[in-house]
Amino acid sequence: MEQLEIIRSKRRTIAIEIKKDLRIVVRVPLEMKDNDIQRFVMEKQRWIEKHLQIVKKRNEEKETPFTVEEIHALADAALKDLTQRVAKYAPIVGVTVGRITIRNQRSRWGSCSAKGNLNFNCLLMLCSEEVRDYVVVHELCHRKELNHSPAFWTLVERVLPGYKEQYHWLKENGSKIIRRLEP
């Protein structure tokens, strides 16, 4: 097996993460016994092998990083486009919004603060209009439900009945776009 790193912390659950350099990081509760950790890792061997292959494949795919100019152009286009989408969907959701900010984030497509400020990733401009609509509606629905409860997803589905297709597209393809932010 590849390198295995155990990190003990004040947590209740155990988690495995495959790093870009193929290290396997296992995060465990402070009091967890070594035998229990080893048993868990052995039980997850299939998952680990599968995800090691995924990371190896990603490492082989050479994506050209975005230039500063490309990021600025995407951010300018995103501000215009996503602001229009917010204006379209906010009344349908039945919410108001504060400030709209465009960022180039490595981990999020959008976020919503308790004050109603919305943040969107400029890389959304590389996604379809349907995906952009989904992310906008997702964040607007957080104005009513600041969680991912069943009530939240029901609200998203009421506004965008086909949202699951876009949700899955982002899950499957979004990381490839975001990896282009890396040098």
C-alpha cells in the first residue's frame, strides 16, 4: 500500500483522504486504538484503491493553468451573467440579496452568508447555463434554509425541477475545471 499517515484529533468519526501525492491520510479520534484503525483501513481497501487510481489519473492529465488575464475575463463575465441570473431567480425563490461577489475559489462554486451576500466562483462561466442557474438557485435557496435539509432540497427542486442533473455534472466534472487554478 502507498504511504499511510494517521492524524489523531478531537473528532468523533474516522475519515480517509487520498492526497495529490498519493499519500493516504486517515483522520481518527484521539482515543481510537491502532488495531481498530488498521481494521478500518483494511475494510476500506477497495475504496482506497479506486480513489488512488482516480488521483493517479488526474495527476497524469496535464491541464493548462489559467492565466491572470483569463481569470479576470472570467470574473468580469461572471459578475454580469450571474447578477442577471440572481435578478431572475430571487423573486421566484422569494428572497432578497445583499452584495454579489465573484471569486476564483478552489473548493466552492458559490456561498451565501447569513446577511444575504452571495459569492460565486468565476469558473462557473466555463459551465453550461443550466449549471449556472442551478448554482444561483442553490445559493438563493440558502436565504430561506441555511442548511442542506430536506426542506432546502425541496425548495431547490420547486424552482429547478431538473437540478439533480446539474448537481451531478458539477460533482463529476467540476474538479477538472478547478484544477486549472493550480500552478
